[in-house]
Amino acid sequence: MSSVSEIMEHLDYGPSSEDAGAVRDWLSGRAFGHFIGGAWTAPGALFDTRDPFTGQVLAQITQGTADDVAAAVKAARKAAKGWAALPGHARARHLYALARHIQKRERFLSVLEVLDNGKPIREARDIDIPLAARHFYHHAGWAELRDTAFPGHAPLGVVGAIIPWNFPLLMLAWKIAPALAAGNAVVLKPAEYTPLTALAFAEICAEAGLPPGVVNIVTGDGATGAALVGADVDKIAFTGSTEVGRQIAETLAGTGRALTLELGGKSPFVVMPDADLDAAVEGVVDSIWFNQGQVCCAGSRLLVAESIAERFETLLRARMGRLRVGPPLDKSTDIGAIVDPVQKDRILMLCRAGVDAGAEMIGGAPGEGCFIAPGYLRGVTPANPAFGTEIFGPIATLTTFRTADEAVELANNTRYGLAASVWSESAAVATDLAARIRAGVVWINAANLFDAAAPFGGMRESGFGREGGFAGMQDYLTVSLRKTEKISTPAAPVVVPGAGQGAASIDRTAKLYIGGAQKRPDSGQMYAVPGGLAPLAGRKDVRNAVEAAAKTAPKWAAMGGHARAQVLYFLAENMAQRRDALAARTSGAEADVAIARVFHYAAWADKYDGRNVQTRPGHLVNVIPEPFGVMGVICPNTAPLAGLVSLVLPAIAMGNAVVAVAAQDDPMALFDLAQIMDTSDLPGGAVNILTGPREDLAVALAAHDEVAALWYHGAADGLRSAERAACGNLKPVWPVPALRWSDPDTQGEPFLRRAVQIKTVWLPYGTLPAGAGGAAY
Ligand code: NAI
């Protein structure tokens, strides 16, 4: 044994392992079935779950079949009604009890998570498990307040939740807590690598007296997940890879089932010249080396100002050398095991590809077993595959930039948009970057901060929907808007031969409205509608309209709410002046609804605000609604004027530019509207109106990469095609219900919130050490 003086010589850490006795007793030789309807099923076909550190088998797990999934969904369906009917206070008490039980078993759950996942005990103990408990406490409050905070909303019914292996219990909490608070029942499928804490949670549900069937856990691999996606559920909440997310979106296309996707990322970590470099280096530790880089929001693309890059790298390498890679249960281990040998091989393969493309690897040596030392690839250009591919391991890429504009350009040079971390001592610089980087979460002078009150989720191909806080709750509820009869798909328009050739035969007003100008369709073709001939738009017109919208969108958004409100008031006044002309094309009642609606959204333009949420002391957390950019809006085929205005106005009031596909069978009023828009200071390109075969135009818009969100009003067939086409860049599609446009409540919040995507900006302030990261719980 070393003497004290010897230890003082080299100041090495001694072993300090967390005791795993209780967990091993709980596991000893166990074969688990599923937890369905409050009871355990007999184990079925089994597979092993292993400790990635030792490779030892921890327990045997049942591979869920489609029948198992169906049984779980049936149990959930049976329980859902009673659970939804409980008073909020009663549901809150159940959630509170779950939170307490998690807290009581914090040590046990931390060790279990470490054994199954390989992450260091410090992380599981200080972040994952306390945050899971915090989620249930926070959502106990939402259960209590649901009817007050979300009037007119109802639970969805049965939620299918599918989660990955990197934060097993935390991801479970992120999904189950809001689902239950909203009044839904749940079937959850944990990842095949890490099912154990979900099974322990099933025990907790039973212990805490949760009504049977409210939470069901079915284990298995991707096939079990796919069975859940295909089952009779009302929503799928998925966290995992972009590839699987896209498959799920394709499967659910046209079903009308709700979907939230939290997918991959390649998040930028921007270090400006005036950053506190020591703090930023600590941020890298939290962001990319934390959890072996197996974090969807890891700041894995280091973008560093050229002027300080050398100093930053010197500090980074020194810190990297001091990180301790070792046994996950040891309390002084910083970096634990990669979850599985398959994942380790994938990381090494991606790193090799990065080096082959010209990058230099610093650190990152593979160790025995499931270990890889922390490291980074330097000299990574945007052309290097490592720049854009999610490595999902403890390896960052490093790229330098010269100006703030270049930093933003590099940051946004990705198909993802999950998170970003920006480092600057100047509030003006940091907040400017936070505003310009396209990501669902931005941390200023911090990284990887999470809280139950702070919505988390992505933009672009990082998915849609939010988890946490008010916005997260909305995604587990449905708003009960009054609906009309079923919508049917109109027959394809019939081209009038020769009508496009001579100007004399064309109704003077019947032109497409693109980029603020009246345009003939590219094909030159027209089709007959009441009151004249309408232009038959095609794919080329869609492309032109999207281009015009994309050009205008940033300027329109940058005008701000007040200026947009003034433009919309002016438009409303001009419409009021031309009321009789509009009424002649539709009806007096419809014209009045349309005019009133424009006033309504003019009023909203500078009032649909974000909020400040309470996470932890010393953190200013802003939840900001941002426009998508270009939105596609497929308008109803009836009530052409009121329908278009009801959908297009909320979108532009929030700062989007819109390409609208007008009512196919009766669009003439919209050409009058286009003329009014022309004289109302609305920038050309903010609203573009196309007429023609609506289903084809919808698919063309849905498939266009520049269109960031789509609203589709129409029948199920058309919806399915549009939703499938939207899977390309994973744009969210809102199937607009069949509404009565004349109803005064067919406006406002339910529309506005779908016209924005949320950005959560974290700004730690005050006395907390900079870069205090996620470990502050
Ligand atoms: P994955 O997307 O394959 O698995 C996530 C979950 O989905 C697991 O529960 C899995 O069983 C299930 N699943 C797989 N195929 C399915 C299907 N066809 N239908 C329904 N469910 C299905 O992710 P995996 O294999 O765990 O990791 C692969 C990559 O995904 C990682 O390298 C990383 O890039 C990314 N990833 C992202 C995460 C995030 O938090 N956003 C977390 C974990 C992985």
C-alpha cells in the first residue's frame, strides 16, 4: 500500500467504486417479461443485456412480438379513459408519487443505469436520475393545472413512446411524465441495449399504486418498435436516429396520428475571439466528452475563431489529457464505456473517414473493450464527411472561422438543427449568434443544460415537436376545434384547350400570384372555374413561388411584429374597402369573415410571444417562437376566401412567407385578394398564390427542401401523399381539421402555435461558475 507521502508525490486517484451489490442482487439471473396492464408477463424469446464495461450478461430480456405490443396497447386503451377522467389533482398525486419513488431509489437507479449503459456514475447520479425525478415533479404540477392552463384541450388517448440508449431513464421520464400529466396512457419501448431502468420503473409504477395499464413497458429491438408504430396508438413520441425517425414518419403518413421526433444532430459549438477560453474548454468537456459523446445535442462541431484557435487548442489538449477514462462505477471516472462494440466500430470508422479526407486526429485512441479516449479531428473543412456526420462518440471536429458571419454560415451548414453552444463575453455578440443559428436549443456560455421546464427539440432534420415545459405539454394534448363534415378530394382540373394561347380568352384577373406579380403559369394552360378561367400551375411554378418566398422570408421576419402588424392592418382596411367586390365573388358573410380574420391576425402579429421559464436559479431561459421561413399551405377547396385567409394570415403574422395552393374549384376571389395585397405594402413574395391540381401541387411543395413546414387541408389520400413527400427533409405537416371558417373560435392560438417553431435560449448569469454545465443538479 502507498504511504501518504508517496501518494502526495504523484497525487493519483485511488479506486472509489460505487457499490453495486443491491443492483446485482436485484438482477441475479433474472429473465424479464413485459409489464402490461400492471402485471408482468411470462418471459418469451429472450436476448441478453450486457454491461458494456465488462461484457458480462446482466439479465435476459424478452423480445416483444407484435402480439405483445397489441396486448400492451389494448391494456393502455382500457386504462386511458379512466385515467383521463381522473381529476387533475388525482393524476398529480400519482405523478408526485412516481417522482418520490424515483428519488427514494436514486442510488439504485444510478448504479443500474451505469451497469447497463456504461456511462460514469457521476453522470447518472448527478444528472440523469435527479432530472428524471424533476420531470415527474414538474409534470405533477401540469397535471394539476391542465384544465386551467390548457382550456379546450383533451388528451390524445394512447401514446407509443420509443427511446434510445443514451439517457434511458431520463428519456423515459421526458415522455411518460408529460403524457400522463396530459391524461394519456402509455406503451413504452426502451432501447434494446438499455432496458433495465425502464423495467425498474415498471416496478416503481406498481409500488406507487399507478392504476394498471396507464404505463406499459414492452421490451425488444427495432422490430418491436416498428410493431408499436403500426399499432392502434394515437401518437408516437420517438427519440433516436434520423433514419428511423424518417421511417416512422413514412409509416404514419396519412394516418392522422400525432408524431414528435427528436433525432440526431451535429451541433455547433462556437468559440468567439472574446470568449472565456478556460470556461469554453470546460464546456467542451460537458458537451462532447460527457457521456462519451453519445448525446444527440453534443456540441460536436467546434467552430473556433482563427485568432484564438492556437491558444484554445493548447488549453483543450491539456484538459483532454487530464480526463480519466475508466471503470464507469468509479466516482472519479470522467469517461466511461461506449454502449456497445457495434457503436465503437462505427465511431472509429467515421473517424478514419475524417482523417482520409484530410483531417488530423488528436487523441481519440481506441482502448481495450468498449473504450475510446477523448479526442478531436482538426482541420475539418465543410467538405470533410466528418463535418456533417453525427459521430456519436467522444470525438469532436474542429474548424476555424474569421468573422461572426462566417461562424453563423458554418454553424448553419448542416441538415440538422438540434442545439448550439456559443461562447462570447459580449452579450451583444452572443445573443446575435443565438438569434441567427438555426437550432431548437441554444446555450450561451454553457452546454448541455436541461430542465423539465425548458422545451427541448429540434429544427430541420433534427425533428419536430418539443419535450418539456408548456410547449412539451401541448404536444401531448389535442385542441378540440369544432369540425364540419368530411372533406373530399376534388377531381383533377380539366384543361380548357387553347385557353392559354390568346389573351382575349383569359379572364383578366386569373393569373398566378408569385413574388408580388401576376404571372401566367409556366405551362400556359388554364382550367374552367366559376366566373372564368384559372391558371393551371405545375412544378416549375411551385419552384418559382418557393424561390420568391425564400427571398422574402428573412426580410419579412426581420421587420418585427410591430411593422408586420401595420402591413396587415393596412391589408385589412383595403379589403374592407373592397368588401363588395370580394362578396360578389363569394358571399357577404364570407367576405366579412375574411376581413375580420385579417384584423385579428394583424392584432396578434406583435403579441404571440415567447416566455421566460423557471429552470434553476441563475439561469435566464427564454422560449422564443420563431418563424419557419417558407411555409406551404394547402387551402380548403370550399370557402375559398375565408379558408385561405384563415390559414395564410397566422403564418405571415408570425413572420413566415407562404406559398398557398388556393381552392382548386373556386379560386376567383383570390385573384381579387392578390390585387389588394399588391396595393397593401405586403412585400412581394410574402404570400404567393397558386391554382391548379391541388394534390400534385401539395406533393411538389411537400417535397421541396426550401419549404420548412406544411399545412394540409384535405382528404386522407392527399394527406398521405403530402406527408410521405414531406419525409425527405422531415418537415412537420399539420393536417388542418375540417373547420367551420365562420366560427369565431376558428382562429388564434391553435393556428399561431403551428406557425412557429420554438427556440430555447439558455443564458446562465450571476455567480455560477461559467461552464457549470449539466452537473449543477
Ligand atoms: P435507433 O434510432 O436505431 O434506435 C432508437 C430506438 O428506436 C430504439 O429503441 C430502437 O429499438 C428503436 N427502433 C429501431 N428501429 C426501429 C423501427 N424501424 N421502428 C421503430 N423503432 C425502431 O438508434 P440506435 O441504433 O440506438 O443508434 C443509432 C444512431 O442513432 C446513433 O449512432 C446516433 O446517431 C443516433 N441516436 C440519436 C439519439 C438521440 O438522442 N437523438 C440517441 C441514440 C442514437
